[in-house]
Amino acid sequence: MASVADGNSMHRVLDVDGKVVGNFPKFASDPDELLRLYRILVLTRTFDTKAIALQRTGQLGTYASSLGQEAVSVGAAAAMQPDDVFLPSFREHGGQLWRGATLNELFLYWGGDERGNDFAGPRGDFPNCATVGSHPPHAVGVALAFRLRGEQRASVCIFGDGATSKGDFAEALNMAGVWQVPAVFVINSNGWAISVPRARQSAAATLAQKAVAAGIPGEQVDGNDVIAVRSVTERALTRARQGHGPSLIEAVTYRLCDHTTSDDASRYRDDAEVSRHWPAEPLVRLRNFLVSARHWDKDKEEALLHECNGAVEQAAKEYLATPPQPIAANFDYTYAATPAELAEQREAAIAIAHGAA
Amino acid sequence: MKIFVLPDLGEGLADAEIVSWHVSEGDHVVIDQPLLAVETEKAVVEIPSPQAGHIGKLLTKAGERVKVGAPLLEFDEGTHAESGAVVGQLAEPSAATRRTLMVPSPSASTPPSIIRTSPAVRARARELGVDLSRVMASGPDNTITLADLQAAVFQSGAAQASQTLRGARRTMATNMARAWREVVHATVQDYADIEAWAQDENVTSRLVRGLITGCQTEPALNASFDLSSLSLRENPTINLGLAIDSPEGLFVPVLRDVARGTPLDWRRQIDEFKRGIQDRSLAPADLRGATISLSNFGSIAGRYASLIVMPPQVAILGVGRIVAHAVRASDGIALHRTLPLSLSFDHRAVTGGMAARFLRAVIADLETAV
Amino acid sequence: MSELSLVQAVNAALKRAMSEDASVLVLGEDVGINGGVFRATDGLFNIFGEQRVLDTPLAEASIAGVSIGLATQGFRPVAEIQFTGFAYVCIDQILNHASRLRARTRGRLSCPMVLRSPAGGGIKAVEHHSESPEAMFVHIPGIKVVMPSSPARAYGLLLSAIRDPDPVVFLEPTRLYRAAREDVSDDGAGMPLGQCVTLRPGRDVTIVSWGAMIREALEAAEQLAADNIEAEIIDVATLKPLDSATILNSVGRTGRLIVVHEAPMSCGFGAEIAARVAGHAITSLLAPIERVTGYDTMMPYPRTEAHYMPSVAAILAGVQRTMAYT
């Protein structure tokens, strides 16, 4: 299979203006599927805006925005089956929402509450991985389990361009290739690792070609084209389920936001550069296509915005009304059965907490 | 603050409804970044940012209708405090925390002497009531070991607790120590030939009478000495401190103005004192104000003694056991009953001559038959 | 019953666990056809095949990371790290992920894996192959740390470790791998984790140790007995969670504590034991707590190694120091 090192061009279905330029995948012929995608993109961005606002008012912890990169995780997640396993980094809110994580769970997580990871919906998905690039091996292990049991399931692991410099990433790709496990690795290649630009992260012409070293297929896709991202991921997952092993997908996008709410990108990044990337952002592109294909209009847009705002506001209210768990919870979930020495500490912690109350 | 107003949306539209804000206060935005979505008659349009900068304040809410030219938001022109952190909230130092607290390290002076032992030995010593400062250490680094403790307990006999002195015994300890520190003791001793006494003569009464005679002859022995003013005050009355030994310790109740009383008075008062000592009803006032003291230790044993003068008194007469003494008689040597007398005095206030004259007067009185 | 060395006991336990539970997997470098460089997995590949005994590429961090992924999907991976000198890179995966997956998902995901590795020196090995990292692992909340000191205990403890629902780091004393053989009953009985083992009762002094140093401790006890000093020897066996009660009870009777470990002194696990005894049995102590340990240096190259390893003489000297406080 031809890989990116052969000089394959980047996969793309819609251009920046929303015009069809590539092969239209099967699912895209169904307007309802496209509308599903669009709705989740808008919901993600609405959630994102609210999360930033909450952080700015001290009601949410440090938050990593996905502004401009929503199509990467939404497109990848949309290609998955429910019993696949999703392993995000920390910028895949859209993918998590597609997979059935709730707005409330996302607010809880970013608000600093472990219950946000106890997904009611996607029970097998991994929580976020904040130690950059350390979760690709987990994806290999999960996929290996599927292969050993002969199951038609796969793992999808997403991380940023910075993570591809990590040893764990290289080890994971290598192992995945040796064992031909059903794992799909997706790079949210947004051009920045905090303040380190892509050109200083790796001398490789593309990150997708790191697949060559692992002996697995690698390809680039326009990360702002949700149809293309889903299409490419679907093909990779099909290969995986048919026993043809893992794939690496570099979804090229742009980080229109700061690294997190604690970052001020204007310190190291030119505003003009950011401005130049706004026209290519994923929501407008799909909307333009939908409008031109007469699947969408102003009333529907307004209704969707109202609906998303309403849902996000409601979830934010619920989150803000949720009291934190008592400290005992931290002890109760450290082991399956709490050992005596830890039980003593648990009692001491409870006593101090009550004394302070 | 730079205000951004709703721009002319074209096509003759005068106002629009805010559908959704895409940014929040505090956000950094760049040129062309969509700030909000507004609904016009024709479409929902995004309004892009006219400049790069920080959003200061949103002036309109979603759902509001605003006219073209009406303020939408304020750009923050000020400098922004950067958090300088990737995650979390780093506290800035407050004025209070800026003061550094320097704790001076302990000087290398010699520490007070400490008892070195293990916690187990310490606990055991407490149980046994043993004062570890009295136990010989033989362990490494001068440590008292369990064996050392056990040896100390063995040596002291039964595992008896050492007593802390209380009451009269405590008082005696402190008073005697003070007296020894302050008084310059000297003693003159002699005996009185009491052969002439009746067999049932009351020794205490005769001694009190003798003392009175002595004080009347040499009032200086009944004086009070004050070191700080270097003054000697002769007391108008003789208040006689009478040393009485008891199981509870030494008591010295005071017979006030003995010169005024009769031997019967003295005897009655002494009996009262003895009862008071026994049933612990003796009042502190009874023990104060002696001007001279008498100790008849001879009622138990002993001949001559150097007793302790209790300031501000300057004298104490000690009386030993009646003893048969060989004396010169008209026809050779005879054995007479004699009463040994020891007069201890404070040589800061009393001269040897005074003391001797006092004693001569006491002896003279004692040697009379009645 | 058969006479097994410690490494043979490990092998027997692995075989037993894999026979009883199809979810138990073995993975690591050279564990397949080669049977492991110390033959700990000898024969398993032939019996269970390549679907259950996996040779991995040379990537220790990912051996741990892949084990985590497998464990979340209902497998019980037993990962071998060839030497604890190579296990340090695994600490990131163990500490940042395996140890806290249960807590951070509120029990939704968990990680029943075992990371086993030969540890300790005294084998005249090339550098980096004589490490004693147990204290580093014990300091990680959410995992268990086990170090057997005999073939029978290695068998029982490993079975329990494999059956445990939480991550277990299982350190095998390399020096004991083939040192002695004893009867090991291959009955599938697990030895409970979280319990110290009193190997020898004594009245005068408590000697606490684990792993290979138990040999020296028992030897010291023999020599002390000739001088009428009775040493109580306690094998910690499970360092985390620690059975403090057994140690405290012993010191309560003897009043003297010696902790022996190969690892360097500073912040070694002996410090934790000393702190617990000082915290809960101070009034029982007749003498200061003694730690007989390796030095705060690297393990010297083989020619000088013997001078680094805590010896019977060093243990005896420690005991004598405490007995001087009699």
C-alpha cells in the first residue's frame, strides 16, 4: 500500500470553501450523517466556548481548547464502532461527545472531578492522557487483546504532533507493526506543541512518514475536513478489522487557540499567522457545503445554535451544582480492597476534613 | 478600551439578533476570528474580529436585538498579567509571605546535662518511681540501660518510691539551708550542777525560767538581727521557740511572752502545742515570731551539740541528757546530776562575752534548788 | 511435592496460573522460545503457544504500557522485565497510569497486571544488573510490591500476585534463583499478600529483611544463638501493603530492631519500617533502631561487590550495638 513517503498528496474531500474536490465517501451521501457530524462539531465548539468562559471566571480548571481542530476527533470517532476503544489525549472533546460521553462528564473532568472519567456511555474508552505521548502503548495493548481473542474490534489513539517525538510513540508504532494489531493512530497535527512549532518538532517532511520506520501504512489527511478524516479513518479501521494491522494517520489542522487557558500564544506566535488560518476552519467548510447542497439553512443554523447553547448551559448549571466528593472517595478507589494501612489514612483524612468543616 | 460595534451588515438591514457568542471575556483573538453569530433576515452570519487583542467585556447577550452601530464588546487595551504556567494556578507571594523568617541556628553552646536512655527504660523508671538522674549509666554514649535501672532499684532495697518532702520536713529542709547560709554560728558549752533539784523537778519549766534569767541579764541574746540593714533589735518580750520532735518532723511552736507566764501556764501551753502537733491543728501563727529557741534534745539522747540558729533569732540553747558528773566536793569527789548546756549564737550579732554572760546567768538560775 | 529452586518455583507458578486461567498472558523479551534469560518462563511457549507467551521487541516502557492496555480488556498480563536495571523506564507507565487507572475512572477501568523482574546483587554481574529498586516502587500509591525469599514463598506469592485485581511489582532475588532448593507443593495455593512471615522466633532482637538478605539474616541468627542471643527473623515478603502489626508486635517483645536491605541506605524501605516502629512502638525500644544496608553509592563492579553487600558480620555488628543497651 502506498504510503505518504511515496509522495501521496493529502486526502481531502471538501476544499476550504466547502466545494467537493475528492472522492465522496459512501456515508457522505447520506445527508443525515453529515448533519450528525455538523451538529457534533457545533456542539463541541459551543462547549469549548463555555468551558473557556467558566475557566476565566474561576469555575473550571485549566482547560485545553479544541478550537479549529474539532474535525479531527469527531471525524475519527465517527468512523468507530461503539465497541471499539477510544484513547484520547486531552483535546478530543468532540470525539468523546460523539462516542457518548456527556457534556456533564466533560465539565466534571475539566472541573477537577474524577467522576467525569466514569463514562456512563462508552464504558471501555480511556480517559484523557495528560502525560503527552504515553498512551500509544495502551492502544497497542488494547488492540492486542482484540487480536488475541479474534474480535473485530479496534483501538483508536489520538495525540498531537509533539507526542510523535516521544519514545513511547515510536515503541508503540513498532510493536503495533510487529504484532499487526488493530490499532489506528491519529495525529492531531495542529502545528504547535505549546510554543514549539512543527518545524522544530521534527526534521521529517511529514509526521505520517514515521509509519515507514514502523513498517505500517501512514497517510496525511486534511484535518479540517471532517468528511475526509472520517473516510480515511474508516478505511484504516477496515484494514485493521480484516487483520491487516495498524495505521498512522496525520490529520493536518491548525491550533487556532492557545495551548491551554494558562497559555498566551501571542508571546510566541504571530497573530497574523493565526488570522490566515481562520478561513480554513472546519465548521464553516462543512456548513458551506451543507448550505450549498440545500441540506441546511439559516433557520436550522439558528435553531442548532440555540439548542447547543441550551444544552451546554444546562450541563454547566448541573456541573456547578454538583458538590465535590468527600475525600474518602479517593481512598475507596485506590485499590479493589483497601489495605489496613491505607484504611488508617482514610480515617485520618476524614477526621481532619470534618474538623476543618 | 476600544469598543467594537455591530458593523453594517449590508442590504439595508438596521439591526440583528445575537444568536451566539463564540468568544469569552479574557480571550485573545486575532483578526478575522469569528466573534459571534448574529441572525439577520437572510442568514445567520459570523462577525469576524476587526483586530487582534484581548476581549475585555461583552456588552450584549445572546438573544438580544442590537442596532447596527451599537456596541457589542470592549477590547481590553491594558497589559495582561501572564500566568506563566501551563496548568493549574500558581499563587503569587503576598506581602506577608515576602518576609523571610530566619530562624537562628542554635549556637554551639554546651547543652544542659541530659539523661540519656531509651524510651523503654524511661517508661519503666516512671513505673518504678526511680529518679533517672540518680542512676549510674553504663551503656554506650553514657546511656542508662535497663540493667543499670534494675541495679539501681536493687541497691535501693525494695522498689520504694523516693519521697518528695512535704510539710514540716520540707519546711525544715529549706529553713535549715537558709539558716546555714546566713548565720555565722559559734557555740559555747557548759553544764549546770542540778544536784540540788528535787527528784520530780520539771526540767522544761526550770529551763524556761533559766532562759528568762539569761535574757534579762543579756538582752542581746533575745534580739533580732537584720543583715540587710545590719541592725539589731532587742525584743521587748521573750517569745520562746520550743523545739518539739514528732513523727511528722520538727516543730518549733512559740511560747509568747514567757516572762509573763507561770510554770503552769507554760506547761499547759506546751501540752496544747503537743496535742496540736498530733492532730495537726497547730496554726502557722503558733510557729512564728520566736525571739530565742530552746531544744531539749537530751530528753532523747546526746550531751553537747552545735545547733542551728534560725534567723532573725540570734541564739538557741540546746540541752543534753542529765548525766552524773564527777565534781569536787568538800570531802573529795562526788557524783552530781548535771545538765549539759550548749549555747549556739550568731556571732554577727552576739559577742563571746555576751554569750558567756548569758550562759553564766542561765546556769546560776538552774543551779538553785527551786 | 518436588524440590525446586526459586526460579523453578516461579516457573511452576506461571504454568499453574496459565493452566487455570486462560486470561493469564506472559510477555517480555526472550520469554518465548528461549524461556527467559533465567529460564523463568521455560517450557511455557511450548505448552501455551505464541498467543499466550509473547516475545516483545526491545522496549521496556511499552512492555509495561501494552500490559496496561491488555489488563483493561480482561487479560491478566505477567510482564517480565529482564533486569530491574531496565525497569526504571517502566516507572512512568506504572506510576502515571497503571497505579491510578482505577482511582481516576472511579473503578470503571482497572489494571490487574504483574511486572516481574530479577533484582539484587551478589551475582558478580556486569553493571546495571544488580539493582534494588524496591523503595521506588513502594513509594507509588495504588500498586503492590512483593519480594519472595524462598522457592515455596515465591510460588505462593506469585500466584496471589497474578490473581490480585491491582498492579503488582514482583521482584525476584537473582542471587536466590538457583541458590537453594526446597520442597514446593504445586497445589495452586496462593500465599496471601500483605503478610509478614516470622521465619524464626526470638526473644532478644528483631531482624527484619526481605529477598536475598533473608539468607544472611538467618545465618546471623544461627551464630547469635551460639552466644545465647535469640534473634527473631521476620521476612517482610509483601513490602506494600506492609503488615506493620507483625513487626510492631515483635519489637514490642524484643525491644530491639535491625532492618537489613541491600538497597542504598537513604530512603530505603528500612527507613519506612523504622519510622513506623518509632511512631507506634517507641516505648518498647531499648536501643536505637539499626539499619544494615548497602551504601549510598552505586553497586560497585564485581571485584569490589562483596564489600558493598551487607554481610553476616555487618548484621552481627548491628545486633551487638543494640545489645550493648542491655
